[in-house]
Amino acid sequence: MVRKAVGQVSLVEALLPAAFGSNQRLERIRAQVDWQPIEVLLQPMRRAPTGRPAYPPLVQLKALLLQQWYRLSDRDLEEALADRLSFRRFCGLGLEDAVPDATTLSRFRIDLAEAGLAEMVFDALNRQLEQRGLFIKAGTMIDATLVEADVKRPPMREGEVSERDPAAGFTRRGQRSFFGYKAHLAVDQGSDLIRKAILTSADIGESTAADALICGDEAAVLADKAYESMTRRDALAAIGIVDRIMHRRQAGKRQPDWHKWMNVAITPLRGQIEKLFGTMKRRYLYRRVRYRGLERNRCQLWLLCAAMNLRRANQITA
């Protein structure tokens, strides 16, 4: 494939002061990651062997990470890459290199989703965090949060399937109906690093995705009452994981006092995951998905989780 040569230091850039256009946080994150295994993972992203030179996949992946951190649209990301030297340095672009335009970045993200590589990138970055000893593994908090669809919800009288986004679904929260998706996360207790992420339609129950969120090497699993299941409790006991799932009161039966005590003790521990959901929605604007369909929105979730983990790892080790 014809590939653009990027990252060569121009004479103008060589004459700039060392601190000019620098961003210490981006520099630390770039230095803390071994990008070579990620670059190898992205090799299938090579496009046609002929035609216009393409940007290296790693350059574009780093650009998509910047997009998560700074909450940029594709057009805004293109402009920021053209304007900010710190963004260019993080992506490996020289001062005189052309930057990928919004269409190129959008096409790359679509290709990443269709190739199923976003989850692999997320997992590969997590393996590096694990090798650095950043996962505590004292417990895994599991929970889910609702994320609105990017399309207008269909009228209930016309059915619950949207022609514009058939993958989105309806659910209820109290008296309010909700249309969109549900992000299920497994979060490392203590480090607040995301270990696993699953995106489903909003109508999929929390408990349905729970078993896939259990990593198997944690000391305990913490979850609210929606995840209670005797089968799950027995499975955790069988592999030596402490059960910290809250207890649901059985209809028509008095709840044992020790269930109440356990619930009181577990609530503030598992509740830490709610702070992470708050960060996703407020800082990263993840109240609404950006795209249509599970495939592309799953890609978005894995990119977001990877970006959040890299920033959190930088905070932990600063």
C-alpha cells in the first residue's frame, strides 16, 4: 500500500523552542504507552494497494483518542490537528505534514468498527496497564448506564423499532420511558480503571450481560440488586471470588437482617462506579451515542473507555 511518510522534523520545527506547543499530559501518555503492538494490531486497516497515499492507521487512532479527550466532532478534530502542535506531536505528525480531513477520520473509524479492532485495541492497552501493575483486582464493580440514541425516538403507537436505528431499544426508568442503548461496564475497585465494556440495546437487562463482565482474577464482585442470581452467586463461589452482590427482598418474605447489613456495607463500595458514569456523561458528553447501530457505537464506547483509562493511568502515576 502507498503510505504517507509522516513525522519528519522540518527545519522550522527544529528551530522552535523545546517547550513550544507542548502539552505535558499528552507527552506523558504518549511516552507511557508502547505503541508498537497497537500498530501491529492495526495492520489489517491497510486500504487498497493503489491510489492516494494513506495516513498510517496509528496516526488516525491517536487522533480518535484526542477526539474522546477533547470532545471534538470530526470537523473540529481536523481543525485542531491543523492548528495545534501538541496534537500533531501526539499523533506523530510533523509541522509540515498534511492532516487527515474529517472524511478520512470518519472512514477510518467505520473501518475500525467493521474490522472489530476497537475492542482489541482497548484490550491491548489494558494489558499494558496490567503489566505496569495498575489494576488492583481487589474487586470488580459492575453496573450499566443508559445512553440516548442519536436519532429521534419513534412514536410508541408505531412500534418500538426505529427505521433510522433499529438497534436502539426502549426501556423504562421509573415512570419515564427511555430510547437508546445501555453501556455495561466492569470497573476495577480502587484504581477506577475500566476492565470490560459491553454495549447493548437499552431493553437488554443488566443481569443478561453480567457474567461477561466478570474477569475471573478479581478478589470480589460488587453489584447492585439487579444482578442478584443464585446461579451467579454459586458460580462466583466455585471460582473463589467473594460475592458482594446486594440482596433483593423476596416478595411476601421478610428480608433477613444480615441481608440488610450487607446491602448497607456494599452500597458505598459499589457506588463508586456511579462517579465514573457521571464523568462519562459530564466530561465526555456520553449522554447520547454519536452514531447509528451497535457496531459503530460499540467502537465508540471502546475508544472512549481506552481514552479514559489512559488519562486515569496518567493521573495514578503522575
